[in-house]
Amino acid sequence: MTHFTESWPVRVYYEDTDHGGVVYYANYLKFMERARSEFLRSAGLELDDIEAEFGVMFAVRQANVSYHAPARFNEMLSVESALVEMRGARIAFKQSIYRQSDRLLLTEADIHLACIGREGNVARIPKTIIEQLKTHLNKHEESSS
């Protein structure tokens, strides 16, 4: 869908690690979740406002994660998020986490989100949200040309 990738910084805190000082595997998913929220925020979309106005939420339907190298206590990371698909009730992101100091790829994932109503039923993504995301992506693609 786009070549635009948004980066969000994360510092590894002690609470993110296991007893060996290595980031616990599930915490990478938390870092990615925060980065997706920031991606939407940068497009002018707040998750609580989306629920209040449109009665929908986004739930992770599938997460395919590959772990390549560990992150450790106190390292600075970059979580990069690219929106790769948006149709019907589905949004898909490609996300990668790099160590900032040497740009070593630590973790990457394909994350598929489903748009759901308050009762948990699948719902189409509201057109307003699609248009706002497309505008955001186009703005960044035009500025990189």
C-alpha cells in the first residue's frame, strides 16, 4: 500500500526484561502496539475517539512474529510501522524493531487487525477513517518524492 514507514522510539526499562536483562518476548508486541497507536495518532486518529464516534475498535486478529536478536536493559530501540493493507474490515501493518545504536534488526512482525463493533462483531472500517489514513499516507509519500 505504501512505502512510508513511521518510527517510534522505545527505551528498554528493567520491567521489560527477564532476570537476565533481556527483553521478554511478549513485550515486543507491547512496543508494536504502542507504535501502531502513535501511527494512528500522527494521522489525527485517536482510538478512544474512534470508538466513541463510530462504535468500532481494532483488535489484533493475527500476529506473525520473528525474533532475530535480543534487546537488553537500557537500550534505545526504534519501532518502525508501515501500513500495508486496508480494506473491508482489515488493516495490516508490517512492523520492525531495530536497536538504535547499530540499526540491527531485532524483531519483525506482520500484524493483522480486525475492525469490530462494541459487541465483538466484525465491522467495515468507517470511510472517514480510511480517507484520513489515505490522506496521511499520501502527504508523506508526496513529501518524500
